[in-house]
Amino acid sequence: MNDLPEGVEAALELIDGFDDVLVHGFARIGEERAASLAALAAALASTPLGDGVREAVEKVIAGSITDEHLTTLAGARTALLGAVHDALLGTLERRRLSWDGEVGARRHRHQQWLTEVAITGWRGVSHDLVSAADHPIEALLADPATRGQAVLLDGLAAELRASSPVATMDEVPARRWADLWARAMLSYEAEIPREAVSGRLLILGVDVLEHGTAVQLQVHGVLEGAEPRLVRASVTVGKVDTIVGPAVWRLFADYPILLAAIGQQRSLDVRDLELLATGDLVWREGAATLGEPADPFATARIHLGQALAPAVAPLDRHPVRISEPVLLEGDHGLEFAEPSGSGPLTSAILKSATACIGLLRWDGRWVVQPLAAQSKKKTVHNGDLALNEKGGDVVVLLKERAGRLLRR
């Protein structure tokens, strides 16, 4: 399965060439890097972006660099990665809705800072340049409509600040930083179609995404109806970095119905929940009631082959954003990612499993993030500890301390 579709390797080489320009800066484009940009323009020549990309490449090579030119080049890079994303998803042969939402563009003041960064290059980034992002980040945070952009820009600035001066780094994370730069540079705001849905939600598994200051439960499942649909519901809470492992489940006390469905492997009857075209259910506890027991492996065997996958938003068309629920049985030849430390799944359990439910992801190769494993002896789910009290004392203690501080 890890054989690349035709054209993917060539597209990734073009992207690597563009990312190398960002490493050294658009102010220092020599012959080799000028050739990389020209190759990018040639690859897109027959597309609607062709003329704009060609002009932008000619201008920046000549030393005339503007926000608009760099935005065009960010769009070209994003389009190539979108093509790679589509080619990889095409190998899965899964039915999928098409995107029919509108995409608008709004120019934000932070593009000026991103332009300065691109002209300087990652290797030239200093603390002074990173600090220049503070003002546009504050301005974006002040407007609820642009807070998502603020978080993205703040994340990039934080990584650069932690790495400054970048010139001393042995190796620059060129692909990752270019991804963040291009996403922030485009500043597209998609109008995501949405609808109210009702029906029975059958859970396949839960992925626990942890950060030092936040943790998210991403519940993947199938919404039954005239045509079963793959959906996911996410809930996020703040935390401190000392709360890790099984203790994170106690942070979701405000979601007892969702936790019970995860921990007891039961279905959920939902009514009038908002479903985005991206497959995301906007979770509301009051819109759900616990249903009957529902074995995730039975759900996977019955529904995964025919369930309709959601559409992919334009800027989400990126290989690293692929996260497809799959059922693996027998000798599948795929690698497993490290299981989440918040659940009971271990590498040893996965090695003895005869079947696995997981999320298929791509990061240069296909890997599976395990959500559940089944063997002749037992079945283990990532969410088996959802109702466990283990580690709860830490959460209670921290809440008590926070309460005392607030009372002061």
C-alpha cells in the first residue's frame, strides 16, 4: 500500500524545492533556487493558477517581492499538496462527498510579517523578527472572526521563538514551517455548509489528542440514516502539563453522556445536532441520549465499507490532514503509531491482535493510529478508561488549588 501514486513523488520534489527557498529567503535566490521556482510555475502552467504563478515567479526572481506575489506562490504550493492529498485518498476507493462551499479571501495585516519572514528566510530569523509578530497576533485575537488565524500565527511564532536564532540549528523543519507559513499567508475563510441531523450514532473509537495546555477527544463514528455517513465529534478542554495519561479523562466531567458512550461502548441517539460538510458534529450534550450497547467492531464490519465519507475543505487538502477510519484484519502490512498513553492499548496488545480499528494517516508513508484491538482472548479500546477514576486525585487537587487562588 505504500507504493506512491503516479506523480506524487515529482510533486513532493517541487514542494521541497520551494521550501528550500523559504529556508534561505527570497532575498537570496541564486540560480538553483530560481530554477526550483521556475519548475513550480511550469508544473502549474496548464491550470487556472498558471499565469499568476508564472508572473509571481518572474517578479520575485527579479527582486520585486510583494505580499500578493508570495500569496500566489503560497497558493501554488498548497494546490500541489492538495493534488498529492487527492491522489493518496484515491487509493482508498472510498465514496466521498464533494466540497460545494464557498471560499473567500480576506487580506490581514499579519501578511506583512509573513512576507518579511519569507524574504529573510528561516535561517535569518532572529528574536527581533519574531517579536514583530506580537502586534498582529493581538489584533487578530481581538476579533472573534480571526482568532483561528491568531492561533495559527501564534503557533508559528512560538516555534520560531523557541528556535531562534535559527541559523544555529543543525536542521530546519522546512516542510512543517512552510506548511504553517502557507496556511497563514492565504488567510482563506471558507463558508462551510452545515445541516441539522438526527439519528443513531455508532462509535468506532476515540482519538485522544494531548498538548501541554489542552486535550481533545475526537470521537469517530457512523451516523445511521438513509445512507450511513462517517462523522466525528470533538470536545476540547484546557489543562496543565502535569495532567497526563489516564487522568485526562477526569477533565471531561462536563460531557457525561459522551464519556458513558465511549466507556460503555453504547450507541447515542442524537437529535438536531449541527453537522458540518467536513464531517464534524458540533457536539451538544443536551442533544444526545445513551442508546443500546454497540460493538465498534460490528459497526466497522457492517458500515465502514459503504459509509459515505465527508467532503474535504480546500485548505484541509493536505497529506498530513488525512485521518481515515479503517478496519484492519489479517496481514495488512501497515505500521502502527504509538498508542495514546491515556488508554489501555499497548504495542504488545497490537502485536497479538487479529483485528484493529484505527485511523489511517500519511506522513511520507501510511501508518495507523490504533483506536481498538481485537484478539482471540480479549478486545481493548482506547476509550476503555473513559469512566475510570484513576488519576482523578490530581485533577481534584489542582482544581482546589485554583479555587483557593481565585478566592484570594
